Amino acid sequence: MVRARRLVTWLLVMILGAALPAAAQQAGKVYRIGVLANAFESSEGPYFDQFLDGLKKLGYAEGSNLVIEWRSSEGDFDRLPTLAAELVRAKVDVIVALSTQPAHAAADATKAIPVVFLVVADPVREKLVGSLAKPGGNVTGLATYALDELTTKRLALLKEAVPKASRLAILTNRVNPAHRQLLSREIPAAAGPLRLTPLPYEIRNPVEIEGAFEAAARDRADALYVLGDRLAFVHRAQIAELAAQRRLPTMFTLRSGVEAGGLMSYGPRLGDLFRRAATYVDRILKGAKPSELPVAQPPKFELVVNLKTARILGLPIPDSLVKRADEVIR
């Protein structure tokens, strides 16, 4: 019996002794995360803190066991391939790509380094993954929505708030590939049954914003749909103010536009996506394969309505719509 206990003790010592160097090495490892974005001053920008907080709760801290390589094209999509190549040369352990264009740049730059995308509308259609359940390859992440479903929902909500609307102004940046797709497919398909005529106005820089509103006024637009974009986000307050001056009820893609004075928004809670992205990064750093991590979608979309703006516009919002809102700004 004594010999058996000694044998067990000896085996435990050998096993633990072999494991300790590996554990010590893992504990002392410094992970490198590359972040590739269109712009950090964008609709996604403020949520980076939630991403970092999520990593911290999982045991990662900058200056301790984590280094983050930040790269932003600042709206110049042509720079993305170069920035993605820089992250590959920096030998990061994983690349976090914000939105469709950075995700494509990262996926094109490497087939070895895992890529986690966020705020991509339709990753299957974009050919970033084979399917939501089984991404395949080195790319996975968190999708925001299907463009057709969300466009239909937004326009229906706007029509409910403004039943007499028939001419829909649309602020768009055609440099954005998602906007080109929306204008050619999803918006016409959603607008037709609602008897809305889309009137797109292109803005490529801040100087063109006021001119777009002047054109919308000449065309007698009844409402405004602001497509999500870095330019629209940075200048959301100006857009909301001009819309109020022209008495145009607005639909924004995210709540930030409503907080700036727009009438309403319907979209994903980006904070949820960013917090969950931290868990994806953690699982990959611990050995999970991107090809086996299903693409996640938002657990909830939120409707935000600004009744202060409705009063300025002299627009009575139906009680049924107010009651369905996740948040009402009074």
C-alpha cells in the first residue's frame, strides 16, 4: 500500500513538473492583436472601450500581456491593403476587422492569421465565409444584419411615422460598396410596396451635405433615410439640424443619429457585438479555429424615437410606435 502511494505521488510530481514550464510560458506570453478599421472616429469608434473592457474581464490587459496594433484608413479605402499587410508583418496573433472593407483587406492579406470581423452586414454574400454555421478558412466574426430585412424594417417604420410620405431622400456615399448594393437592390425592393420613391443624394465630403439638402428640398422630399457611413456619423449633428430646418423626418441606422437630433433609428446594439468580439478573440488565442466558430448575429435590434424632434417637426408619432420603441427621447 505504501509503495502504491509513493508511485502515485511520483507520477503526480512528474506530470506537474512537465506541465509547469508550459504553464509558466503561457502565463508569460504577450498576445498581439491587430485592429483594422475605416476610421476610429466612426459609429463603431466609441465601442472600442467595450471591446477592451471585455478583453480585460477575460484576463488581457494592454501593457501586461496584450499589445494592440491599431490601423485605420481614415476613410481612404485604398490604404486598407497596405495597412493589412503591415499587421501581417507585425505577426499579430489575430486581426479584428471593423466593417466590410477592412474585413476583405485582412482576408486577402493572410490565410494563416485568424480574422474576426465586426459590423459586416452579410458575410456570406460578401464571400468572407462559406456559411454562418461553418465559416471555413481563417475568417469568422459577428454580422450585424441581412441588408434586405433591415432595410425593409427601417422603411416600414419610417412610413408608419410619416404615412403621407411618398418621396424618400437618401443620403449616400457611393464610395461605400454597401451603399451601392443598397441603392441598386434592397432599397428599391423595400420602397416599392410602401409607395416610396427613392431620391438618392451623394455626399463624398462635408461640403456637399448642405447642397444635398437643397436638392432634396427642390425635389419636394417628404422624409430622409441616412445610410450608415463614417461621413454621416461624424457630421450627424449637422445632418439632423438641416433635416429639422427642412422639416424632414429622418431614419438613421444607429442611435447616435437620434441622440444628435434625428427622428428615429433602428439597428443593432453595437455594444453587444463588441463585447462578444472579445470572447471570439479569447477563444482563438486559446486555440479555437476560426473555421469552427459560427458567425454570430445580434441578439437584439433597437428602435429609438426622438419625441423632441417630432415636436419640432410638428409630427404626431403614433402611440403604437412609441410603445414599441426600446428608448424614447422626450
